[in-house]
Amino acid sequence: MNTASRTERRSILKVALLATALATGAAQLGSFAADAPAAAPTPQPPAVPSVAPTAVDEAQRLVDGGDYRKALEVINREMSSAKRGTDAAADRHILLNLKGEALFRLGENGMAITAFQKAAEAAGQMDPPDVKFAGAARANSLLAKAAPKHIFKPAGGEAIDVANPAMRVPAFASMYDTMSKQLNPKIAAARKEGTLPPMFALLPQLFDLGSLEYMSKGAATGTTEILQSFGQHARDLINSELKRLTIRIHHTGDMADSLAGSGGNWNGSIGRRGLTTNERKALDEDIKYMQQIERTAHQARNAARQLGFTGEKWDSIIQTSAELIDRAIVIREAEPS
């Protein structure tokens, strides 16, 4: 074998050895890679637990979707549940309002009016009162009275389908203008009156006027000014009447408990005088009158809260009238029917 052949064979051997070494190294590197720890997984955000929709959510969805009867079924089931007889519910006003809305759109205006009125009262009794919600619910109750089958006909205008809440502002504005014109002369006359009966009918109407102004203009500025002066006038008249009635009821009780001799003879048996037939009738009338005062004061306080006032100026009237009614009833129950 010549020198060239040996050299060529050595070159081939070196190449073969080098290839073997490279293959072995690659296998080792692959093994090392397989044995290396896996890369840490990318952190994932914690899963958000699914929250079951509340009765309010479900009822709202159904009302928005036009399934009013199903919405009423959901509301009725929720409000009839036993837990509501023991636990305070922060969503009562919302459920009542949705009930009114579903009934109104179904054309059941009578029941809708009641539901809206109760929703307004419930919102006004919250702490703090939800003034906007109460004003809207009260205004909707008035609209339900004026729009049979949710069709409102403004004076001199075209009929408006107010099933859609977005179409109600023009109706509220029309109702406010009409009521303002009707009440202005009554307000002026009542301010000059020195008796309570005109106030009994006018005060609730003023609170209705305020809710309509609020819903049509975004604020009840005009009605608020009227109520501040008119409300004080009403309270002054009521307090004056309660003072008169306090004296009268105490005197009636003293007469009933006074002593009388048998046959007018003080030498014989002595017993309780009691009341005459006319005195009993007068006492019955006084009780009805005081109950009307108490009822009006309650309505005024609730309505005041719905318009954003505290209503506390009516508290003493409510307490005094309630105590006086209790006293009068005790006297009356001691008498024959």
C-alpha cells in the first residue's frame, strides 16, 4: 500500500470518528433535555364562581323581554317566600315596581296602580330614602290612572303609547301642566282658609304634583317651594285642632267618670255618670276626625320622604293624634254601644 492510500484511509477514519462523536454528543444532549425539569406553566387567573341571577335580575330580564306574565310569576314567588316574613329585604321596592310595570303593560291598570304606590312608599321608607325611585314610582301610579291600556291622550294632542318608559316624559309633562292649572286656585284658597278639611284633599295632590314635576323636569323645584310654605300652614292648623281636641276629649272623659246619685239623689247610691247618647255620637265623630288627621300626617310624612325631605316635622303630629285617639277609644269602650 502506497503512502497516498494510507493518508486517504486515515482521513476517512478521522471523519468516521468525528461523525460518531457528534452523534454521541447529540444523543447525550437529547437525553439531558429530556431529563431537565419542565418549564413552569403560565399562571392563570382564578376561576370566577358563577352567581345565580337574583329574582330582581330574572324579573327585570323578563319584563325587558316582554314576558310579563312570567315576570309576575317570578315576582309573586319571591315575595311570597317565607324568608321575607323574617328577613329585611332591600329589593322590595324594586320588585314592587317591576310588578307594577308588568301589570301596566298587560293593561291591568288597577293592580298596577297599587303596586306602583307601594313601591313609592317602600322606596321612601329606605334609609336613606331613594328619592328618584320613589318619585318615578309615584308618577307611574298617576300615569296608570290616566292611561287605560297604556294609551295616554294629552289635551289637544295625539295619543301616546306609554308602555315604553322612554315615551313617558311627554305624558308626565302634560299631566303636570294640567294638574298645576287645576291646583293653583285651590292652593290660593286653602292658604286663606282657617280650617283643615281643604288640606286633607290638597296635601296628597301636592305631593303628586311634585312627582310629576320631578319626572318631567328632573327636579321638583316649583312644588317644593309651595310645599314648604303650604306644609307649615297645614301643620299650624292641625296643631291648633289637636289642642282643641285634647281639651274636648279630656272633658268628655271627666264627664263620663263623674259621679251621679241614683235618681238625682245623693243620699242614695252613687255611681259613674257615663255619657249621654249625644255625647257618645260626638265622641265617635271626634275619633273619626282625629284618625283622619293621623292618616293625613302619615301620608304627608311618607310623601315628603319620597320628595327628599326628612318628613320629621310631621312626627309630633302623628304621635299626639295617636295618643289622643287611644284616650278617646278608652273612654268610648267604657260606654254601651
